[in-house]
Amino acid sequence: MSYTMFTVNKYYKMSNAELEKTAGKWNIQYGLSDGATDRNLIIEKLIQRDKANNSRIAIFISIIALIVSIIGLIINAE
């Protein structure tokens, strides 16, 4: 596995079939009226999804850090 796994570049390197499979996995609508695949639309929506997930992870980590800090203060106060 390479570093590109964690960046948006991975989407630009995917084939149309891989993009369609990934979009289908996350229920992302991507087709054009003529049945063609819109690569840019799929990539844009996947990037938006990744950004939303990153925000959730950051919030979760912040809450854990806050809890650990409070526990540390309680233990130090005793």
C-alpha cells in the first residue's frame, strides 16, 4: 500500500470501472443522461465524503483527548 491511499490522488488514478464500483459502494449517483460516466462528478463526491469522514474522526479524537486530560487532572489532584 502506498501513501496515495490516504490522498485524493487515489481517485484520479482509478479507472472508470473502479470509480463506478467505489461510487456504488457509497450509493453515489454518477451517471449522465446519456448513460456515460462523469469521472469528475464521482471524484468530487468521493472527496466530499472523505472530508466529512475526516471531520468526524477529528471530533472523536478531540473528545478522547479531552477525557484523557480530565482523567489526568483528577488523578493529579488526589
